[in-house]
Amino acid sequence: MNEIPLILFGLGGVGRSFVRQILDLRDYHADKYDLHLRFLAFCDSRGAVLEPTEGFSDQQVHELLQLKEQGGSLSQHLLGGIQDDLAAIVDIAGQPGTIVVDCTATEATVPALFLALDRNYQVVLANKKPLTMQQEVYDRLTRAGTTAGDPITLSQSRWETTVGAGLPVIATLNRLVASGDEIVRIAGAFSGTLGYVMTGLQEGRAFSEIVQDAYRQGYTEPDPRDDLGGVDVARKALILARGMGWRLDLSDVSVQSLYPEALAERTVD
Amino acid sequence: MNEIPLILFGLGGVGRSFVRQILDLRDYHADKYDLHLRFLAFCDSRGAVLEPTEGFSDQQVHELLQLKEQGGSLSQHLLGGIQDDLAAIVDIAGQPGTIVVDCTATEATVPALFLALDRNYQVVLANKKPLTMQQEVYDRLTRAGTTAGDPITLSQSRWETTVGAGLPVIATLNRLVASGDEIVRIAGAFSGTLGYVMTGLQEGRAFSEIVQDAYRQGYTEPDPRDDLGGVDVARKALILARGMGWRLDLSDVSVQSLYPEALAERTVD
């Protein structure tokens, strides 16, 4: 059996879905790929649980998912504790062949991701933030292990779901770039929330009503201005631009907010 | 410089575009990937030219393209000769690390592709025919080098352009299958020619006129019935189905021809 150890940052909606998919596919992975994905550590913003030797049993993982679903923190778990240093978690829990998966939405994971790459672990990001910091952070995250001499080597990192959710956007872009194809234009619906709002407007509904509706249904970020302000879309555009080899920063992406300046200082309530 | 030796079967429209793209991207490949793709042999249906040691100079490759464009055969070339055994070409011209690229539209390349895989060369197909023969041929072509124990190893073969031209259809399908995602439906415009015909019909033009028009513009196969009969689309469907793990043969794909039975026996003229 191919045992692949995983360390997961983030057990919010995305992280839990990821874990649940792995649990659900145990038989499939074993049958088709002789593969067992083994969780060595889980971290959330406050806590962490580690099982660096054997990895967690599926029963334990189910319990952790349940704890998080009920609004708890990993720091409260029997096996858990406070964490204020993700790099230390990687240091303690990591072993050869580990994949570190970042399902958070914070820049705070970067030092831990760098350590993982230094250790020759692989890194997978659903998290856009590290890829939209300074250019040198992007370079180090996406081109680790490659030199001018061998950039066709598979790099140590993947970040497919940062743009276009499950659509093969990044892989396709990388392939086009590697083929020397000229990219003339990238067009798309870059935000589910904005798509929902625009559809509502087309149907003639009031902006305020649509946004409240989207908020109630859980489509928006906790503060809907994060979606409506366009920063999330700007991050996606930056990741695509950098994927094309453009050397830009987030401040180079011009966005127009869907809410008036005057609302920027108000509270969400 | 990473030197990658290539052997190319087929110098028709597709093969020539492929070669021209490589020549055009010499600087890009060198600059970005420290890569030089070196042609060791070209084969067409009748002839072959070999330069198994150094590979052809770009000047020589340009001359070969020109010869083919003017309707000549490689067998007429100064460096060329008759070939009636592609496997022998692979045997003579191949060297470690070779990629054999099949841009023909014939099943006749299969023994040579098998030999290439046996030698641990890589195989790239733009040719649908080998992948739509018996299931065991498909298995051997697409899963060479993999065993039950390590099927996540990159296989030795690629066949992206057999379905959906340049769209990342096969890679996406492979990824969905590997993730254990359930594939509910595959929908698409599977034939440029049929799309052209259908658009013309929607515009109210006569079927006969559209087909003649498509034929004159070079959109159809030399015999337009190859497109209109649906076999080409059936091959694509079979490749997708096999990619999903279905074990089917071409005879299991039901197609409905766009021309009446009575025309099947007529000549093209």
C-alpha cells in the first residue's frame, strides 16, 4: 500500500469537505491506486492535534470533524493543544513524502509552507492569500525545487482550486504557457457571490435584498464586502497573471467595488 | 541543455503544424526550459528519413516540411527511403529518452508504438485509431509501465488531442477519475465538421450546399462521409468512455449517420 502522510491546515468548510472526500474514498483509493492517505496533523487558527507516528484512525478523524462542525476548536480536543506556530507543527509531525494541505484563508501559513518545501514535502493550496503576497513569496511557493536547468520537473506545489474552484484552470494555464501559446484574453465568471448578485439584478430584484439573501444562505463571506469589494476576484486575477509569468503585485490590479465608499467604515450589522 | 529526441510518424497537416510549432519556439524552449527537441526520424505512409545520431538540423527540417507541402513523399528525399515497417524505424532511430509522436490516422502504427513502450520511450498520440481498437490495445498503450501497485506513476503515454483538439479534456477526465468524482454526463460539440453543418442548417441553408462548401474549404475529411457518418465522433466517445474505465469496443457505440444508407456505396465524386 502506498501510504501518503498529510498535514492539514484549516478545518473550515473547505478543509472538512476535503477530509470527508478522503474518508469516503478509502475503498476507491485502495482498490484503484493501492493508496492510503494518512492524516498526521490537523490545525485550525487556535489549536492543533497531532498523531505523527501512525496517523489518526478514521474514527478519530470523524470525531474531529464533528467537533469542528459544532463550532469547537482543535485546542479543546483530548489529543489537542494550543498552536501558535504552524511551522513547528510541520517540524514535529512531518516525515518524508508528506503533503501539507492549506485550506485556510490566511497569510499566516507561509512560514510553515516554506519549511515544508525546504524539507522536500509537497504543498497543496486552496488558500489564495500566500500566492498573492509579494512576488518573491509566490516564486518560492510555486517554483520550489526547480532551477533554470530543470523547470519541466514537476514542482513541489499545486494550487488548482485557488482559481475557478474545481475547474482545471491553473493546470490548463500552465500547459498553455509551457507550450509557448500566446494567451490573448482570460474571461470567466470569477466569483460565485458576484454571479449570484448579478443574476438577481438581471431579474430586477433590489441590490440590498439580493445581498441579504446571499448572506442568509451562506454564499458570501461573513462580511459580504469581502466579496462585493472585489478583492477576492483581484486575487484570482493576480494568480492567473503570475501564472502567465507577469511580475505584478495585488496593488497593480484595479478593482471597482460594488458598494459605495461610504459603507466601508460601517459594521456588518 | 535538456535534449529530448523525437521520432515523428505522419507529416500531414497535423504533423507539420506540430513540427513548425517546435521550430518557432526554439528560443522560448531554450530560454524557459533549457530544452531542445531534436528530431531523429520522420515517417510518412511510404517513406522515412533518419538522422539517428545528431538529429536533423532545423534547415533540414524546413526542407522536409516543404517537400511534404508540395505533395512529395519522404521516400523521395535525398536522405530518405521506402519504409514498410515503422517498428524498424523506432528500433534504428530510438535512443534513451525518446518520445514517439503519432500524428497519423492509421492503426498501422501500433506495433511501432508497442516497441517504443517496451523500450521505455514515451508515446504521444494525436491519432485516435490505436486507442479505439481492441480494449487490450488501449490498455497496453495507456497503462504501459504501470502495475496495480503504482498506477499513480505518470504513465508513458499521452493522447490529449485525440478528443476536443486543444482543450484539456483527457487530462481533466483523468483527474476526475483519479479523484473518485462521479461522472454523470459528458456533453460537447465533438466535431467541427458536424458543428459547421448544423450551424448552416440552423441558418436555413441546404444540407447539400453546406457539405459542398465545407468540403471546398477543407473542413471535411477527403471523403466527407467519414465526418457525416459519425465514426470519428464515435471514436472520441469511446476514448472518453475507456478513460472512465468502461470496457467497451467501437461496435458498442451507436451512431446515426447524417447521410442515407443509399449513398454509402457511391464514390466521392
